Amino acid sequence: MDQARRGLERARRAMLSNQYDIIILDEVNVAVWFDLITTEEVIELLNDRPENVEVVLTGRRAPEELIKMADLVSEVKEIKHYYNRGVKARNGIER
């Protein structure tokens, strides 16, 4: 839980730094699903977003509150995945 909150705080600092046009919170919806962070914490971050910064939230099971706030919502459907060939999580990609 602490690591998820630290990650969210790191994203906040990056978002407010004026160094980035886009911030991607990869699998943040899953972190909310597992109660590592709350929907309210993510909403607070989004409410503090500067107008010139795009924030992308990824992951399954997005809370309805975040879907309602979003400008774009899409769903990716797996057609083929290397995991099914026995390839495990790769350093720097999935872990």
C-alpha cells in the first residue's frame, strides 16, 4: 500500500513539475481495485492536473467515478499474448 501511495505522489510531482505533457499511471485502476490506493486519491490527483498535462489511467476494473470523469475510455481485448507461450513477466516491462 505504501508503495502505491508513493507512486501516486511521484506521479503528482511529475505532473506538477512543468516538465511533462503526459503522465501515464499504468495499472492504476488495478491498484484501486486491490485497495492499494483509493478512488478518491486518484480523483484528487486528477483535480490538481494542470490544463496542459494529459493524464492516462490504465488497467482493468476502472471505478465508475473515474470513467465518468474521463474524456476517453477504451477497452483492449487480448487476441494473442506471449504469456500463453510460457514467457513470464519481463524485467522493465511487466515488473
